[in-house]
Amino acid sequence: MRYLEWVYDPDPDDSTYITDFAYLLREADRSIHIEHDQHINGIFSRREWLNNMKNIGFQARIVSLEHSEIESELFNALLGINP
């Protein structure tokens, strides 16, 4: 597999940006095919994350956790529960 990635921001005034991926995949028989994948990414406040999760039907909350590979660091994770 080989891939290319492009990141761009079509609207600098909002909180999202787009990442396009192009994949070249070689199969066992040496044939090659191409796939494209697009992700809309963003940077959102904690309140926006919780509201968005609630709006799509999840029970959302922030939980504290310790990272197994980083000593003495405490992290928050967004937990979405499908009722």
C-alpha cells in the first residue's frame, strides 16, 4: 500500500478542516486499485462535543483516565453511551 494525504481548510472562519487520502493498493495477484477517503475533522470545545453527542442520541460524559505509557499524567476522555 502507498498513500497520499492532503489537508486543507476551505473555510478558515469555522472550526473544521478536510483531509483527503488516496490509497494505491496492490493485491496478491499484483493488480492495483485506487481508493479515496475523505475525513472532515475539527477542533471543538468540550461543550460542543457533549452537545453534539447528546444531539445524536448518546449519553455523553467526560471521564478521567491514566495513560498506560505516560507516567503521572491524567487525561480526559469523551465517553458516549448508546442507551
